[in-house]
Amino acid sequence: MPAVQTVSGAVEPEQLGLTLIHEHFFSGDEAVSVQWPHVRDREREWALARESADAVKAHGVRTIVEPTAMLLGRDIAALHRLAAETGLQIVPCTGIYTYDHLPQFLLNRSADFIAGLFVHDIEQGIQGTEIKAAFIKCAADEPGVDERIEKVHRAAARASLQTGAPIMAHSRPASATGPRQVEIFLEEGVAPEKIQIAHTGDTDDLDYIERLLDAGVYIGLDRYGLDIFLPTDRRNATVIELLRRGHAERMFLSQDFDPPIAAGLDWYPPEVIEQLEATGAATNWSMTFLFEAVIPALEQAGMTGEQLDTMMVQNPRRWLG
Ligand SMILES: [Zn+2]
């Protein structure tokens, strides 16, 4: 298998080890950051990222796949420093994180042009560095797959075909975006094993999930702790049933944790975070909840060590390699 790009250079797929497939260290609004940098608390953001990095390392995690793309505040210098200081392997992405809006610059350019931007990050390097992207991120959410979102998806597909890089697509099961996203990728000729439909674990509708699995793609059961979308016990029951049906080789476990968002530094102000916590929407959300509570519960419910290894070591190796 080909080498996998991390912010510290390429590694062999066998070196990835225990991997969290979907966690964020840094994020922030890009326009606000440039226009009003005084509202960003970079020191606190750094301390929070460092805290999560140290915490996952203590659980034996060797690699974090970090899908912070354009419009979510990708910061390759910060990721590089974090990897250097902690020894964690951090796998960076290219791509665009949008549910609807595109800046005029991209709105008025083609899918092929956007694909060229992604290819640049994969082949030349990100943000003027020689750090190369390992995968391509795109998103569809409540507004659905409109013309703009479709263009970004086609761009992701074309960049994947040119480079071999896999695709991670943020999805919203409540809006049934997954099947349409898969359809676009397959239409463009992307192999199903290059595709990961993130956030599929936000539903326990097994028919919906198996429709995706039948297409041969990977699914992210990757928002553990975000009870606002689906509580942990229902996520666990879904994982156990999917394992029972033999789908381990297409499943990823993760938390989609985002320290600045969790701390009220980015999407929501602190008072909203407090309200959310009071309602139990994300009480257990962290980068280590999986190890502290979820994996023990899944083991108790019958998950084998081999299945866990498949989801957290072998699958990341195959999808990225
Ligand atoms: Zn995410």
C-alpha cells in the first residue's frame, strides 16, 4: 500500500496504529479570524488542543485523522507544531466544508478548477508548506445536495481520481444526504472503497445505513458524545447490530470532537454551550469518551477485540493506504 501523508511527513500504513478517524484539534471562522483576530483566543485554543492530544496518547492512540478543511479554519502550521510537540501522527486534509455557501471566487469557477486546488494540496502542499493532504473532505447537511454542494462533491471526486486520495464526506442522515453523495462519487468513477460517509452513526435506521454499506463505502460512526444527534446507548446498539451483520470492515468509530467548539470559542458563545450541556446534548463529548465508556460498553455487549482492531487499526490503514 502507498505511504500515508501526515503533517510530519509520509508514513507507511502499518505505522498508523490505533487511529481516531474523525477528530478536530483546531477550528475557527476564517473570515472572522482575518478581520477581527482579537476575538480569537489562540493561547487557549492551543492549550485545549494540547490537552486533547495528550489525553488520546494516554489511551494508546497513535494517529488522528483531522478533517478540518477550508471554511472550518484549517491551520496546517498549528497541526504541524502539535504533532512535533506530542509525537502524535496527524493526517491532514484538503477540501471545503460548506453546507450551502460558496465564496464568489469558487461560485463562479468550475468543479475542475476546484479539483485543481485539491490536487495542489495533495501533490504540492498545503498553505505554502510542503505538508501534503492525505484525503479530501466535503460536506452535505440540512440544505441538501444543491448545485453548489454537488460541484464541491464532483471536484472532490475528480481530485480523488487524479491522485488516488480517499474522500470523507460529512453527511446528515436526518436529511438522507448519504445516498445522493455516494451516487455522485460513483457517477464520477470513484471506487467505493475510497469513500467514507461521515456521521452515518447519527441514525439508527439500519435500512438507511445498509443501503450505504451495500454500495461498498465506509461509514463513520463518529459522533460519540453528541447525544443531541443520537444518544450513546442507541449508537452502541447500532454498532453491535452492524457488527453482528458482518460489517466491521466498513465501520469507523470516532467522536468528531472539536475543542474550540466544545469550549464556546467558535460556533457557539459560552452561554449557549452551557445551555446545551444543561440539556444533556453533549455532556460526554470529548476526544477520549470512546475509550472511557463506549469501548467498554461495546465489549460488554459482545464486540470482540478483533472487531475493534478492524475498525480502529485495519480500516484506517486500508482507507488511507
Ligand atoms: Zn468533523
